[in-house]
Amino acid sequence: MATVPAKVKSRFADGLKKYKPILTKAEKQDLNESDTVTIIVDILSDILGYDKYDDITSEFAIKKTFCDLAIRLDEEIKLLIEVKSIGTNLKDNHLKQATDYGSNAGIDWVVLTNGEKWKVYRIIFSKPVEHELVYEFNIHDLKTNNNEHMSYLYMLSKEVLSKKGNTLSEYHVQKKLVNPPMLAQIILSDDVINYIKRTFKKVSADTKVTNEEIYQMLASDVLKRDALEDEKSSEYRRKISKAIKKKVT
């Protein structure tokens, strides 16, 4: 996670204190999408640090595809924002307009929000164009003493998006690789099982255990089933096998 500078963290704290009650009131009033956009623009300015006149642009089109808001820094679109009315249950199909826009404009990142809930997606430039949820949060749940919570805001802030490096991309790569299902497949790899077998022998030279027995103990009794049965487990196994073979050759 990125380290949030104290000055920026202070701005986040002040902004959250201000906008949490505003959003609660807005939901009770069941504000429409247009009024929700107004609140989002203020949040982008007061919490995330953007100039609402220079950095935030609205309702423009590429190839007749529209997007509610966009962050533009140094004449480059960094982030698309698709807004739904506060209280709306956010769904992936709400992203079609923004992802179509992003694919036409070569923009990687889209945020879907109703003011309270924020979902950050990476556009995958494949055929057909796809999107992948990178992280999400609810503003009401954010705590200023929680570094992970503050990082969620920081990665969307002007301080980060105006840099040459891409902290969002780095976080995306990190999240895709450093996770329980990936770790489970590393533990079940031949290299690790061989190491465990050698360690058993060091503990007791009389130990007789096969690689298959170690594998079964790990898979059945040590590792959590949801990590083993994750939909990406096969992909992670291939990545690990490829990396090990590459190292050997």
C-alpha cells in the first residue's frame, strides 16, 4: 500500500468528516443522478484534491459514447467516472458506457460510484473489451487511522494521478499476484513440497513421507478450501510452473 503524506491524510480526514453526513442526508432525500454528480464533483475537489474547474470535465463524447465525469491532467484523461444516483445498487452493466468510452480513448481506469460506494475498475483492452474490479469501498466505512482505507483514497487523488508512475497499476499487479489463492498454489508447488520433505528428514532421519502425502496434508488439512478452489487457481499454477521452469533454464 502507498504511504499517504500527513498533509494529504489531514485533507482526507477533514473531507470525510464533512461529506459523510452530507451523503447520509442525500440518500434520505433520494437525490437524482444530476444532484449526485454535484456532490461527486465536490468530493473530487475537497477530498481528492482536484481543481473542479481545471481538472474535472463532464459529459463529453468520443464516437457518440458519453461519460459522466473525467479527470484531465496536463490535457490527458487519467480517469473516467460513471455516476449513478445515490442509493442505486451499483452493477457491472452500469459500466458499459464508460468502458466503451475508455476503449475508444485508450483510457485504462474507470470509477463507478453513487457517492457512497466507489468501485475502481481496470479496462482490459481485449476483444470484446472487458473490465476487472481492482478495489471498492464505502465512504461511510473509511477510517482515517486505517492505512489501507486511506490508501484507497490516495490512489485516486491528484497527488498520485499527476505523477509519472502509476500507483493504481502497481496496486492492480500486486493484488493479482499477492493473494491467498496464489500463495496456496506456491505452497503446493514441487519446489516447496520438496523443501518440506527435506525439512522432515532434518528433524528426523527416520521420517518416511512422500511428496503426494505432503501435498494431500497441505490441501486437505492446512490450506483453506476457498483459496484452493478459487477460479484463478489454474491460472496461478501455470504462472508458478512457468516461472520455475524459466529459472531452471
